[in-house]
Amino acid sequence: GVDPDDTYNETPYEKGFCFVSYLAHLVGDQDQFDSFLKAYVNEFKFQSIVAEDFLEFYLEYFPELKKRRVESISGFEFDRWLNVPGWPPYLPDLSPGDSLMKPAEELAQLWETEELDMKAIEAVAISTWKTYQLVYFLDKILQKSPLPPGNVKKLGETYPKISNSQNAELRLRWGHIVLKNDYQEDFWKVKEFLHSQGKQKYTLPLYHAMMAGSKVAQTLAKETFAATAPQLHSNVVNYVQQIVAPKGS
């Protein structure tokens, strides 16, 4: 098996999103659920709590749900959500998001061709996109990487909002794209990002990408780690050490 602390994935977040969506579904009114969330934040702000505290507050806030014993509905028991592995028992309807995601998919397809159709590309106004749309677009670009020669350079020039962003989610993905395409002109941005923070979520994936890349990328990984190790949490140091210089190598 793999130690969950040795890697990063969004499974707990996605499953948690499904659970919170299910709780909103039980309420049946989004405005009421939003009011509950505000009350929850006010009740527990500046405190450390566990999931059971949240659920107890939820049932107290909605006594009609508590009376219906929604926490014990067969197949959807709260305990099952928290403690049983496997696929979420409830999946929210995400189809309304298709209208937001489809343009990102179509734009990514334009960037994977050898002969770029800049007229079609520039017709897509990403200046109005939300961050999550940009993140999705970059995820699609990464899936299609490596792109034809010159495309990443042109991508960065066309979208400085992305390539020069200070948003951590965008910087992570741009760094991935830069490394997977061996676009050495922007390697300094990967280095700068790793110097600016030490969060495991952002740090480990980039070191994995560097060590899976070119010799230049691997050298960058080792030099950056040597320079930043003193500022990193000891656990992160150990994980990065295993990436850049695994035992037995």
C-alpha cells in the first residue's frame, strides 16, 4: 500500500464535497443551507472540532431532520460517510457546470495542434473566466502534454494572466506544464514558487515532475531542495529527500 502522507490527491475533498452536497439535498433549500453554514462558522470559529461536532450542530439546527433520523437512513448513514471506504453513496448533479467547463476543453484542444489557429484561440475571452475554469483548462493542457514544439511558449505569451499568476493553484499547474514540456525558459518560475512556499500539496508534485523530467530539471530539483530545505517542515523535507535521492539509488 501507499502511505497517504507520501502523496497528495483530492479524494477526501471530493468525497467531502459529495457529503456536504447530500446534507444540502436533505435540507432541500439552498438558502436555508447557506444560513446554516454561516451559523456553523459563527458557532465554531477559532476552534478545533471534529466531524461529529459539525453533524451534531447540523441536526440541532434542523430539528425536523433530526426527528426524521436522517443520520440513520439505510445506505446513507452518517457513520458510513465518515468511516466506510468506497464510492460516495450520493453524487450531486454537476451537469450545470458543463457550460462552464466545455469552453475550457475546446480551448485546450486548439492548443494541441501543430498549426495553431490563433484566430480561434483569441476569440475565446478567458479574461472573464473564474480561477476554477482556468485550473480546469490547465489540467486539460497538462493531459495533452507534451505539446508540439513552441506551443507552450506561445501559450505563456498569450495568457500572462496564467503564466505570471501568483495564484498557487495556477502556479502549480503552470509549473507542471513547463516541466512536462521541458520549457526551460520558465524553469525559474518553478524555482521561485518552491522558494515562496513549502506546502506539501504544491511541493511534492513539482519535485516528482522535476525528477521525471530532463537532466536540467533534475538538477533544478536538487539545487532547489538544497536551498529551501531549512525552511521546510521536517516531514516535507523527508518526503522530498525520498524523491530527489531515494534510498538505494
